[in-house]
Amino acid sequence: MTDSKYFTTTKKGEIFELKAELNSDKKEKKKEAVKKVIASMTVGKDVSALFPDVVNCMQTDNLELKKLVYLYLMNYAKSQPDMAIMAVNTFVKDCEDPNPLIRALAVRTMGCIRVDKITEYLCEPLRKCLKDEDPYVRKTAAVCVAKLHDINAQLVEDQGFLDTLKDLISDSNPMVVANAVAALSEIAESHPNSNLLDLNPQSINKLLTALNECTEWGQIFILDCLANYTPRDDRESQSICERVTPRLSHANSAVVLSAVKVLMKFMEMLPKDLDYYGTLLKKLAPPLVTLLSAEPELQYVALRNINLIVQKRPEILKHEMKVFFVKYNDPIYVKLEKLDIMIRLASQANIAQVLAELKEYATEVDVDFVRKAVRAIGRCAIKVEQSAERCVSTLLDLIQTKVNYVVQEAIVVIKDIFRKYPNKYESVIATLCENLDSLDEPEARAAMIWIVGEYAERIDNADELLESFLEGFHDESTQVQLQLLTAIVKLFLKKPTETQELVQQVLSLATQDSDNPDLRDRGYIYWRLLSTDPVAAKEVVLAEKPLISEETDLIEPTLLEELTCHIGTLASVYHKPPSAFVEGSRGVQHKRLPVRAGSGESSESPDASQPVGVVADTPPAVIPSQGDLLGDLLNLDLAPPTSSGPPVVPSMQMGAMDLLGGGLDSLLGGDIGGSPAMGGGLASAPAAVAPSLGAPANSGLDMLFDLGGSVGMPSGSFVVPKAVWLPAMKAKGLEISGTFARRGGVLQMEISLTNKAMSVMTDFAIQFNRNSFGLAPAGPLQVLTPLSPNQTTEISLPLSTVGPVMKMEPLNNLQVAVKNNIDVFYFSCQYPISILFVEDGKMERQVFLATWKDIPNDNEAQFQIKDCHVNSDTATSRLQTCNIFTIAKRTVEGQDMLYQSIKLTNGIWILVELRVQTGSPGCMMSVKCRAPEVAQLVFQCYEMVLKTSSDA
Amino acid sequence: MIHSLFLINSAGDIFLEKHWKSVVGRSVCDYFFEAQEKAGEPENVPPVISTPHHYLINIFRDRIFFVSVIQTEVPPLFVIEFLHRVAETFQDYFGECSESTIKDNVVIVYELLEEMLDNGFPLATESNILKELIKPPTILRSMVNTITGSSNVGATLPTGQLSTIPWRRAGVKYTNNEAYFDAIEEIDAIIDKSGSTVCAEIQGVIDACVKLTGMPDLTLSFMNPRLLDDVSFHPCVRFKRWESERVLSFIPPDGSFRLMSYHVSAQNLVAIPIYVKQNISFFESGSSGRLDITLGPKQTMGKQVEGLTVTMHMPKVLLSVNLTATQGTHKFDPVTKVLVWDIGKLNPQKLPNLKGSLSVQSGAPKPEENPTLNIDFKIQQLAISGLKVSRLDMYGEKYKPFKGVKYITKAGRFQVRT
């Protein structure tokens, strides 16, 4: 007898039949019927019509039947909230049942019924269950608090459940502790700044005790929670490490990895000369290796994390190279990760073995893997100098196989080897040139062209080779076009006599026939350079190149540090900070490794803000990926520009040296100083337009804001003047006006209530509808004395942002209900988004960069703010008062670019680039945010702030 | 935490879904299907897939994809471990974990999933606790249930659920008290063309089947515990005693369980029991090639090697084979291009050999890649690492149990490159 029989009744009157069976007197029949209902439910059939009948079966002492009914309830309560109320009584009764299993089941199920009305009834039973004598009930109740919080956060706070939950951390039963920690962690995730998990040495001690005795899952929760703690000194750190180390031998790999996270973090605080430090390092290797013998999915996550660990502490796994050797039947995602780690671990000691393996992999079937293996050989050559020669010969062997994609990858990496070891392996160029025709991928073509250009003097037929590429110039990808342009210019500078025609051809192709601004710019710059000063051109174009770094793809150190704190999480799998992909729900708190301090030998860490140097040798520099425009821009004011900026000739020497003849001058117009993408005649037209127009409009605005000045900015932040929200006519004589403000980090709604009626008003209360950012009154509306006719009272109502959330249109719309002894009145108002900007909205530079790049360009919105007379400094300071933080500033061609970040109360980041043209009355702004809807509001806010008090 | 679970068969049908929080629409699986299509082979689907609003973490077990949906930052290993536990529980309950058994037992499956996870937090994942809560289906029980009207859901609180030893229930009674241990070692190795070992390691486990009355407290000690420096234990093992005395002291769960697993990777400790001489070559001209494989014993510690099988994934261009084996049977599947040679026992006097010609698609170029040999074997009565149990003691109970230890060595992922 199997359950498949439940699926077979597909006849017409099925629901009807089930109904009859559900109401049958026979228990057994009832149960069978409920089973049939559940079976239909699982395959997606709608059996909600049976709701009352199924609920009727709930009052039974048969546990199985009860559970089945509960299953049904959880599924359909949402669609039938009124009916679900019918079940409440039974729940409440079950919560009093002498059997703890039934009590727990009832409280568990109630939490799963996501109906607002039910939650009210849930509070009392839940409160009882949280204090139940049976730990099984308590632990179930702890999870229920998290469920309830998900449905109605405000309710949970108001009822004080969070405090009860915190108390449960000290419970005598380890399972209860673990569940309380799990529930608090989940709640904390939606409340980034709340101090829910306030860890102190006492609570840490309790957690560590519970850690030994709770289930494997509980251990994971506790370990993850421990990882957020920062020990006071190295002694505490060591004692925690000692108590966590046994977890490394757990059979559950998630426990192991969470333990590794705690240890990696707390190790940071231990002095390196401590014996224990060495012991700990040794203890970390075996469990990591063991993770690799688990199922492939587990291996994958483990490998992604090992990749981080190897970068952070290479010493842990340096002798374990062999476990990363690839088995031919590993899934491809495991193979690629293993390969990556092999290269990171490659050193002079093991390079021979690694190379032999890589060569083996290069003959495998899977194309992606083979490519990566070939590339890895090149990376080995660059990393371990002694092996370079062997690597090159291996690559040549591979080129001989003539397998198309192998050859192409090999050429790409040989280019890098040439750059790393100039004048050493150029003898292989001839072999490379033989394969010119088989290259069809842009990267390989570009690499080959680079080689030909760079070594033009040694390749007899370099001009012919390059010319052959030039024929299909327009069909090539940009990468190849740019490379070809540069290569031919190099060739020209090396062999000027024979190649004048060729260079002219490529310059005109690049400048006249191409739509690509990068290509045109580069073309113009070469053209100008060649025509102005060929000697300088030679110096610039044929300048000695900086050596390329040893390691590629290294994670940037601050990011690595943050990721180390997130070992075992999704962030560690994606190698991105959580802020880059977990939106809204979580506060972007950047975790940092603790810094070892005190204990005498602080000479090791001279600068407290720097992480303690873990890697003994200097960390290799990271090559910023090309095309990282913003990165380049932001770096400019960090360090003096290196060779990366295009060498612009300061003044035009018209016709001074017309190497290339006519045409050029007219082309070059006179705009070299201006934005290169701009054509000739645009010049500075927009700058001249505004001032005269701007003046009157502006003064008008100023007057308006002077009115509001009295209410205005005591704490410096920006406040809109009060407006009438509810006229007296519509509210039986009650007039409400108000505004919103953020003062000292607290959101406030400032309201004036005026009684324009004839009778006294009392019993005021206020309520908000759900809104986009969860605004809710943080306390009751306090009107102390009755409001007599013609009297006005001013109230500041503090607001919280943990109320229920619903997207409004427009986004900043707020629907409010105000009640008094006469009636209830409804109105809606719009709050300025600036009140949601939190004080800790300053982003790290690097994070800003990464985030800016990460947000798709579709999310970028551009606005023009007209008629505001500010320079970048006043803009910065004025915006700062609204919690808009300027992270970097740079000046380009008289324009100040400000890079700013804003964080909303719900954790959403907004990134802004503000361009201020000194002396012109307008700014341009680009807004990037994962939630593009807010862009318009941010613009309005900027407009307000920048235009106000521009005379002040 | 874990939001929802979808079970998807290899044809791409979602045949079961379960939501622990609000319902997540099936359309979220489209991202999974996309990744699946991109991956080609089902084994190659990446375990973590991100979608605009969710993360999909999946495992592929028994030709079923277990796809879980999560919405917040959750340790992925946590989810993967849990999914494996779900698959194991199904296996445990229904004998096999397949689409048809899951569909046949859909109500039990739902009850199980409900019991295993609450609001995305694991609730009861220990098999003995689950079995007390929900009785596994048996023909006898379902008959009894229909006659007596009793249910297969336990009405009492499982005793293990709360005690500090959640893995054992109270009041266990047996007439025959017995404790058996199997030390199983698998050799993972890569042997290169010339026969030298590229890497080799041993994955060992000690599986136990303990049927003892009451609350026995066992101590298992080894002759050579030093071998074991990389171990992971069942939660019942007292780690402190292991650290200080190198003995396994524990109150066992009732029934079968994995007591410990260990890992031996020191190269000199890993003996390679067999050697392979092979020569596989394809001729430049003409569309053919030759194959010649011989296997022989190497370090077998005087034991018999049995269950010997060689599996090769041949190049795609191979059309057919014409081979003769001196021992065993061989089979070539022209669709999957897999050649399997089932040898059986290895006779040191007369070494098994497989020899013959290969024919390749005419006109196709000479295959670039060389097939790797996957070798399977078994050696009874031997733990290749040399691990030996010295004694098993029982405290806390008065009776004398039957005790036994069995050793077995197997090939794990044992690969020979050509």
C-alpha cells in the first residue's frame, strides 16, 4: 500500500467526495481523507475549498491526524485568513496540553501561519511557552519568536519577546541556547544596528559550554555567533581557540568550516612567537584536507574557502599540494577551483610536480579546464622564476599539438612571460608566428599583435604581418583594434622608413572610420604625438614597461580581510563582501579581523589601522583590471599619476611639424583640453547660459526657506518647512500640519495640531499604514492636555523604521491615520528621503569602487541640478549634514567630481557621483543604487539641499 | 535559513516542493534549469546559483536534484550537509531514494520534512529520533494500521530529543547483545603513465552496528592509534579522552552508525596493492589503434585481491573494439564510449590481460586525449593503512556482548593515467 493511491481520484466530484469523507464519523476514514487532501495539495491542486472541513478534524487526540491538519493549515491559512481564526482556539488549547510534544507542535505551527490576525492571539501562548518547564517546548518557542518577527517585527518588540529570547541564551539546556542564538541571529540580520547579540565574556562562556553539548546544527549557530565577538586580549582569544579546536574533528563539514572561521579570526590576536600559535596552524590543515574527500558539492564550497585561507595564511596548506591534484572524474567546478589553488601553492619546492600535472591536464577533454590549465602554466612561469624555462618549453610542446584553443591560450600566456622576463625567450617568436592564421579569439589575436609590435625589430616581416591584420580592421573587436593601432605605431617608430604608409592608414582608420571613442582618442593622441615631437613619441610609446606582478587574481587585502571574517558563508563562495550582493535585509557592517594589541610587543604592528602583517614577505601588488575606469580615476588623487594617463601635449603647436601632412589640423580642431568624447565646436556653451536666469528664481526660493528657518536646522541637518497635511475642513475642525526631520540620529515627525472647531478635542492617537521603509511611530502620540478651541500644540513624534513594509507609490508616501474623540481622519504626506540617511553611511573607498562596478549600468540615473551656486567644498559640507558622505574628490578639467555614499535605514546603499563645474550654476549627478526607484528621490534631496541657503 | 526545497528529476520535472516560510514560486527554478542546461552533465551543475532575489543551493543525489532556496546569508555547507541528510533519511526510510519511492510515500516525506526543519532551522535530523516520531513504512505496519486504526506517528516525545545524548533512546532491549565494527578503507590514488604514484591517500571509516541493552559505555582501543592524526568523529565520541589517551570512548547510538572517519595521506603509509601495465596507442595513419593492459599484485600483504574491475572512458571518436581477455568479461558501450573489463579475482600466477585492436571513425583525427583507467577492487581482512583494533570494553552494563571487528580495503578513486 503506497501513498500513490491518493493521487488516483481525479474524477469530477472529487472535492465533494472528500468533503463527505472528512465529515465521516470513522476516524480511519477521516485520516485517509486528510491524507488525500494533503497529497492533492502537494501536487499543486487547489483544495482550499475544504478548509472548514479539514479544520474540523483538528480537535482530535490522534497525533498524526493533528499533524496532517496542521500541514494543511500552514498551506492555506494565508488565503483564508478569516477561516484560519477558527483554528485559533484549538491552538490555544493545545498550548496548554499536558503533552509537551503537543504544546511544542501547537506553538510551532501557529508561528507558521502567516496571518496578521492570528499573530495577536499567538502572543500569550508564546509567552507561556518561552517559560515552559519543558526545554523541548522552550526551544521550539525560541524559533517561533523569529517566525513572528518575520511577520510582524513591531509586535515582537512591543511584547518584549526579544528580551525573553536574550534571557534564553543563559538557559540551562544547550539546545535551547542554540535555538535562541539562531533566532537572534536571524532577527539581527534584519536589524543591522540593533545590539541584539550583545556578547560579553560571560555570555561567551555560556555559549562555549553549550557548544559542547548541543546538536551539530546548534554548534554551527553558536560558532557563527562566536565569530562576531572580539576578544579583549590574546589570553581570552587563546582560551576561546582552545575550546573551539575540538570542533575541527566533527563529522559535519559545516561545523568544521565554522570552527575554522572562528580560529582564523581569533588567531589574528595571538602573538606569533607563541607555541600555541604554531600548534594551531598545524591543527588547521588536516580538517581542511578532509573536507576534500567529501561529496563534490561540499568540496566546492570548501575549495572556495581554502582559496581564501591560502591567500591569508599560505603556511597552513603549503605541504598539502597533492590533495589538490585533479581526478579526471571530478565535476568541472571542482577541477577549476583545484587548479586555482594549485597555482597559489606553487613554489620552487613543488614546481616540477605541479608542471607535470598541468601538462597532463592540458590534454584533457574539457575545453574550459584545458584552457585554464594552459594559463596556469604561464602563471607558474611568472611566479617561480626557476621554472620559467621549463614552462616555456612545455608551452611550446602544447603549441605543437596544434589544438586550436590550446595554441591560443598558450600565446596569451607567453605574452605575459615576455613581459616578465624581457629579452630571454624571444627565440620562440618564430614558432609563434607560424600559428598566426589559426588565431580566431580576440584575446589571442591581441596578444600576438602585441608580440609582433613589441619585437618588430626582430621580426623581418612584421609590417606584412600587421598589414594582414589591418585588412579586416573594422571586423575586429576593440581589444584587437587598440592593440593593432599601438603595434603599428611601435613598428613605425622602430622602422620609420618603410612603414609610413601603414601608420597613416591605421591612424585614419582609427580616427575617421571608427565610432569607438577609446579608439579615436588613442588614434588622435598618437597622431598628435607623432606630428608634434617624434622624439617624445618614441620616449612615450617605446618606454620601458613596468614589470608585471607575480601573482594575478589576488584578492585585494582589505577585502580578503573582510572575507576571512565571512568564511563558510555565501560571501566566501562569491569572494565578494556581503554588502555587494545581500541587499536591504542586512546592514552592511564590514567585519574586520581583530588587531592584536597590548601584551608588550606592539612593535609588530606600528599602525593600529593596518592589519597585522601575517604574510612575512611583502604582499604582491594587485594589478587593477583594465577598463577599470573609475578605479583609475579614484586612484589619481591617491598617488601621483604614473604612466597610465595619456601624455597630452599641453599647448598646440599648430603646424609646427607637419609630419603627416594636412587634414590633421582641421581634425584636431581646438578641443584637446576639453572632454575628448566631445566633438569640436561644443566648447563651453552650457556654462554661459545659466547665471542670469538663475538669480531671480533662486532668491525666491531663498525667501521661502527663510520662512522655514525658525524651524530649520538646529542640528545642521536639513528640514523642510511644515506644510498643511490635513485642512480643518476635512477633519471636522482639526488641522494638522507638519514636517519630518532627523535630529541626532533620531527620525522625528514634527506635527502641529490646531483645533479650529468649537469643542475641546481629546484622546489623540496616531497610526501609520505600512510603507516603503517601515516607518512607524516609536511611541504614542502624546497630547498632554485636551486641545481647546483655537489652540495649537506642537509635537515631536519619534519614529522607528522597523514597522511593516509595503512598497508605496510614490516611494516616500506615508498614509497616516489620526484619531481623536470626534473621529478618525486619514491623510497622506510625503517625507523627504533624507531623513532615512543614516549616520554610518560612509563607505570604504574600495568597497565603493567595487560596489559601483557591481551595480549594473541600467541602474544608473543621471540628473541635472540647475541654478545652484555652490562649489564642491560647500556642497560637501552641506551634504554631510544630511549624512551624505563624500568619499573621494578629484578635479578634472575644472570640474570637481565628488564621489558620495548614502546608506538608508534599511541598509540600501546609494552611490552618487556629483560633478560641480566651478563658476557655472549647475551640477550633474549620477546615482547608482540597486534599488533604482530611489534615484529620483535622492535627486530631489540634493536639489533641495544644494539650492537652499545658497546665500547663507 | 532554508526557505524552500524543490525535488527535480533528471527530466527537469519538479515533482515535490516544500516551503518552510512563505511560498516561493516554482519559477525560481528556471534559474536552476538555465544553469543545468549550461552545465551539460548533471554532475557539473554548480552547487550554488545566485538569482536576483534568492540563492539556490543544490545537490545531485541518486539522479534527483535537491534544490533549496535561501534568501539570506546562510552558510552554504550548512545547507548542503542538510540536503545530504534529507537524501540519507529518504534512503533510510524507503530503502532507496528515487522519484517513485518518494511519490509513493509522499505523505511520510512531507511529515519528515516538516519534522526535520522548522522555520528553516534543522529540528530533528538523527535517524533514531525521526524513527520514533514517524515510523518507517513497512508492509506489516501498514496492514496493522489499517486493521487497528493506529497511526504511524509516535505520540510521545522522543526520549533522545532532549537528553545530552540525543543519539540514543532510553529503554533499549535485546536478547542477543552484539557490537560489530567494520573498518573500511578506500584508497584514492593517481598513478601516472610510468607506474609511479602521483598522489595516494586513504579514506577510512569505522562503521558500527551496535545492538546492546540499556546504556552501555564502550571503549575501543587501537594497536597503532598514531596512524590517526586526521579524524572526525560521531558526536557520541568523547573528544577529551581521544586527545589524552587515544582511545574511543562513547555511549553508542542504537543500531548502525558511522563511528569515525579518518584520513591517512602520508605517502609512505599508503601501500598500492596492484600495478597496471598498459599500452594504448592510436596510429597516425589509418583509423585504428591498439590496447594492451595487464594487471598484477604489488603490495597486497599476502591477501587476495578480488572484485577487480577496470573502467575506461574512451575517446569520442572510437567506434568499436576487438579485444580478448585472458580472464573475466569485457564490454564496450558504443554510445557512452565506456569500456568495462570485469576481472574478478586476481591470480598472481596467471596475470589477467586484455589485448586487441581499436577502430576509430574513418577520417577523424588521432584522438588527443588519453583515456584514464578507473580501477576497482576489494581486499577482505585487511586495513591497508595497518590499522588494528586491540580491544573493546564495555562499562555500565553487566551482560557479555558478542563482539567483532571486520577489515576491508577497497579502491576509492583509483586512477591510472595513460
